[in-house]
Amino acid sequence: MFEARVYQTRRQALKQKLGSGVALFPGNKEAPINYPANTYYFRQDSSFLYFFGLDSPNLYGLIDIDEDKEIIFGDDLSLEDIIWMGHQPRLQDKAKKVGIKEVRPLKDLEPTIKNFIAQGRKVHYLPPYRPETVLELAQLLEKPAEEIKAGASKDLIKATVALRSVKEEIEIKEIEAALNITREMYLIAMKMARPGKTEWELVGAMEGIALSHGCRLAFPTILTINGQILHNHDHSNRLIKGKLLVIDAGVESTEHYAADITRTIPVGWKFSQKQREIYEIVLKAQETALKAIKPGIPYKEVHLQTCQVMASGLKELGLMKGDIVEAVEQGAHALFFPHGLGHMLGLDVHDMEGLGEDYVGYNDTVKRSQQFGLGYLRLAKTLEAGFVLTVEPGIYFIPPLIAKWKKEKKHSQFINYSKVMEYIDFGGIRIEDDVLVTKDGPRVLGKKIPKKVEEIESLKA
Ligand code: GLY
Ligand code: MN
């Protein structure tokens, strides 16, 4: 955990933003795999970590703004727990490390909250994403479980998003630590990418690196020779010469900050001409986006600039045609690039998505588009110094999507379907890096991971 003053400062800022009421933060619990004592590895709730820093299950954090009190509700281990799990510092001592003096047993939580409700005080909470948290909040707040998600506090969501969006220097260091381990994972996997290896072998080698640093993955690795499937978690294929391999992976640092990187390389490290041509378009699009990032620019604008670059490149290859500005306006390029340019990154890989993507990526002036492709953009609003975000353009040839659009003759003034059919088995290419917005412009975080065609082809040696 960070020093106590980090959490104290964050809680203080939250109190100022909220102004009044009580903010209740349920920490996560152990989640059973197949019977209660056999659990998935424990992952604390990110907002709980942000404000309270305590990385163990069965805790509640409470901030009483009106009374200026901060309390952790939780229990010390029983002798039975200690026999199986070993000694743990006392909760009182752990709480002190994050600047909290008051610790109360869990049994006190329910009467405390019921008392607030009886007094007519507002109890703010964030939208829960685990069913047991929904049920617990329903019990505590005396509300039907179905009303709990919708009853989350918009004020608390907005205040939390405002704070967590602007990264502190210590948070950037954590993201860079995660990125540097992620780089090691990539260097291993890229070197292994020869015909005959299986996807699982590469996935296993990558995860082994993460574990050897005492880290876990920030999300399940995407590693596939079928990169046209955007979030493909199947790893059952053998690598075949001539195929492209998409690897989208990242670890979370020991303090749980995520990295999110994507590289695409040809199996056997030699691009075919067709592969190189498309790869260079995606790379140029990514470099254009990286340069455009600065405080004050809406990320939607950067996304659309990237679409222009890719659509122009596709026109040069004869895959698109007509007026490219108009084509992008109408969304024709989304046949090849059906997702958004990127998202915020932090304690979650899609940072704060659980609080509601529209609170994180949109606001009163920038509303989500209904257009296919653009509608998937997770971050559209104006960038500010301190934001950390991903830049991840891609070009994909998705057979079912192509078949549908071709049959409907969709955007046929902009898409050369007969040429597209020559690429039907191409797969996909995505390139992703993580960037800090600073007042002086973009700072690509982490040490470099091979990305240029020559760098990738030289891995063969
Ligand atoms: N790394 C997966 C994603 O950004 O959706
Ligand atoms: Mn990403």
C-alpha cells in the first residue's frame, strides 16, 4: 500500500466534492470456484483500494462527511482462521497504515447504517457489480435487491470518477511497473512465435512471467491467430506459418494498477506483403493518434482522425473508395475498425467501467454516438492532464460482418467488396500502447516493446 497520507488526501478530496451525507464502500469478498473454501484469487474492489488501500476481504469503509469520521468495519481473524492461514496484523494496525483510527466489528455495520436511515441521512454508494454485494446492500439499506444498482449515488460516482481519472505520480509509477513486466511477457512470447508452437504455450509462458514477479494479470490474455475475433480467449490453436498472431495482455502491479498492451506479429516473424501493407496502416494510425493526444482535445476527435488515416490507407489498397471524409462520417470504415480507439487505464484495465462507462468517457457536452463502431468508443470526452489511456487502433477482416454488409450492399459507395473478399482469411491487426496526457503532450508509458516492421522481423535472429 501507499503511505497513509495518500489515502487521507483522497478521502479529504472526496469529502469536499460530496459535501454531505455518508459514503459507504463495500470491499470485495472471497469468491468460491467450486466450494466455499476453494476460492479464486482475491481481488479487492478498485474504489475501495483507491480510498482505503486495504487489500483483504470482508471489509467495509465508511466516510461520514457530516461528522467528519472515517471508519473501517471488519473482524480480526479467529484462532481457527489463524491455524489455517497464519498470523495477520490486527485490523486496527492495518487501518492505521491507511490513516484510519476507528475500526469496528462487522456486526456494528447494520445498526450503524439503519441508524443513518432512521435519521433520514443520505447513504451514498457506488454501483455494485457482484451479486453478493447487491444482496448485502439491499439488507443494509432495507431496499429490494432489484433497486440497488439504480439507487447508486450519481454524486459519489461523479466525485470518484473525477478523482480516479487524474493519476498521481505514484500511480503512474505503478502503471509503468506493470508495463515493464508486461514488456518481459511480450519479449518471451514474441520470441516463441514460431510455427508449431501452440497458443497455450505462449499464454502460459506469459502468465508465468507475471507470477514470477508476484503479479497477476489485469485481464485474461487475448492471444490468437484469429485476431479478427476482438476478444478471443480461445488458445487451442497451433501457430501456422502465414498467420498473424494478436497478443493483447497486461499485468497488474503489486498495487493493482493495470497495463494493457497489444502487439501483432506474423508467425515466424516475416510479414507477407499483404500483411505488411495493412500493418503499416495501423501503425501509422496509432502514431498519428499518439501525437494528437494533448489536454483539451476530445478523444472522439483523436478517434476520428485515426479512422481517417486507416480509411485513406485502405483506399490506397483498393479496399475502400470514394470520399474518405464522408465515408468516415457515415461509419463505413467500421467494417474494418468496429471498436473504439481506447479507454482509461488505472486500477481497472477499463478504468472505472464498473461505475458506468458514460460517466467515465462521456459528459454533458460529449454524448455517445449511436453509429456502429463509434458507439463502442469508451472514452470520447475532452482529455485532461493526468489521464492515462490506451491507444489501440486495429484493422480486422471479420467474415460474418463482411458477409452481412456485402449482402445488404451496405456503404457500397465506399467499400470495394470484391477486393475485400481477397482478404477474407486475413485475420486482424491491433497495436496498443498506454499513454499519459501531460500539459506538454503525450508520454507513452513503459519501456519500448518491438512495434516497427523491422523490429518485429529482426526477432527472427
Ligand atoms: N485489453 C482488452 C481491452 O482493452 O478491451
Ligand atoms: Mn485495451
